[in-house]
Amino acid sequence: MKIKTAILAAALAVPAFAGVNTTVPAADKYDGIEPVSAKRLSGALQVGYATNYTGRGYVVSHSVAQGDSVINTGLKLNYDFGKEKLWSASVTLAYNIPTSGHTLYGNPKFDSNMIVGVHPLTGKPVKASDIGMDKKHIKQCNIENEFAVITAMHYMPKSELWNVSFGHDYIHGGLIGVMVKHYGKNGASSQNEFFIHPEWTPYKWLSIGVKTSYSASGICGWWFEPTITMKAPIVGTPEDIKVAGVLTLGMSAAAKYFDNGHYACDNGAQAFYVKFQTPWFAKKNLIVTPGVAFHWAGPGALAANECSEFRKYSGNYYNYPFRNFGVVGSLSVTYTF
């Protein structure tokens, strides 16, 4: 039990904050702080850094965020209803801060050579520069700091061969906020989701799960986030771990979410990633977790890159939302209590 709880506590603690979620991810980015304590009321406080702004497997392009890195913070409280740990409840507060600009693509102007129409008399193409359109910005869009509140109930039977979590995510800002506000043309960048996350744990070193979320506001639709996680001690013994290794394979997919034309992405597979973390149990209540992740954009994300209006109207090839491939480094410090 100790090896399983301890490795999960460190490895699923929030380098996932930068994306899992996840996040990404959205909620996957926050719902990974698992307190090590066996007390009835326990919790964890975490501060982390990631080299790229990520979410639900996407790696946001440099031009979107006017930079790359992000600082993330989180607090999780967990209440165990019984000695056998059958039922517990948790609430997580998370806050992500891009360390660079907040204006998408730097608010670019229209390309002076862009053809905007045909002259009614001469029949010749009219460029943006001919009518002064090249002096205008395409549109003002922003990427806000991301705040999330996740409330969940957890059930684990005595056999510990499986477990399930279900609850609600409230997300404001961040990548999901951009989708809601600018893709979906809503007035606010907020979204409410309900989720269920069953997980199968046939061995102490292996867990297989899939988080299914339904968005009930903002942009409505389904998200699926399957993961396979393998974990083992690197330094120490299963009873006294000093450094652990955790390998996670994951992806995200959407259904009935990007049905409207202005939602940019296509439904289906959105992103794939491989993440490796090495949580170091520096002290009894202090965990330092470095990590690296490799992300690939799926067909849904690639579709958004191809139809990017900012790339088309600005004439800048690099004005697309997601990286086709990205390597993301992360470091977090977690204090459990």
C-alpha cells in the first residue's frame, strides 16, 4: 500500500498542473495531488514550473502565448470518511500563470498583401494595403490566467484493484477559456464540467484509467482522457522510497465538442503524450518532482492549425495555436500535511 500511495502522491502531483489536466487538461491538471497522510483530513500544497503552456495534451505555440513557460500553484484538501478508505472527498484549487504575454499572437495586423476583394470597375484584385486595412488589427484576443476549482468524491474498495472518482470542474481562463470565449464566441471564459474517472489497478506498479467529462456550459460536449501509468522505485526499497520513476502514456479526444465551424479544432483525437517523472522524497512531507514530457498534436489540433485565421490574415506562417510536437520540462515542490 505504501509504495502505491507514495508514488502516486508524488508523480501525479502537479507537473500535471501544467497540463495535463491537465492539462492538462483541464481537470486532469489539478486532480492529481494525492495526500500521503493517513489522517482523516489531509492535504497538499504545491508550486511548480513548466517550460511550456499546456492543456489536455496540447502544447500551446510560442506565438499564441507570446512566450512559453508557466508557473502553477495548487492546494488540495482530502477528507476520508472511514478507516478502510472506501469513500473520501476532495476539493482542489489551482492557479496557472503564463510568464510572458497575455495577448494571443501579439494582436497582429492584417497582411498588407492579403487580397480582400475585387475592384468593381477594373476587376483587379484589391489588397489590404490599398484600402488601409493593413493598419488594422485582426481582433483583440487574450489568454487569461487559469483558475480552477475541482470537487470530487472517490471510492476505492478493500481489494484496491480498482477505484473511481466523480465530480465537478469549474475552469476560468487558460486554454479552455480561450476555446470558450474566442472559439465559441461566448462573453466569458468560464466552463463547467461533470466527470467520472474509473481506474483499474491490477498491479501495484500499473494503473489504467479514462476520465470522461461532459461540458455543460461554455462549449458543450465530451472529453475523453485515457492514461496508462507505470511506476517503480529507482532509489530505495518499496517500503522506503527515496526516488521513484513514473511513466505515463496518455491522450485526449473530443466528441460533439467542436461541431460548430468557428470552434476551430475537429472532433476526435486531439493530442498524444509520453511523460516521465522522478519524484524525490526529500523529507517526510516534502516531495520534489522533476519531469519531462513529449507531446504530439492529434488530427483535431492539426485541423485548428490549418484553418488558423490569424495565420491566414496576418500572413505569418507561425501564427497557429498548437505545436505539432513539443518537449515540455517541469519541476514541482509538494508539501503534504
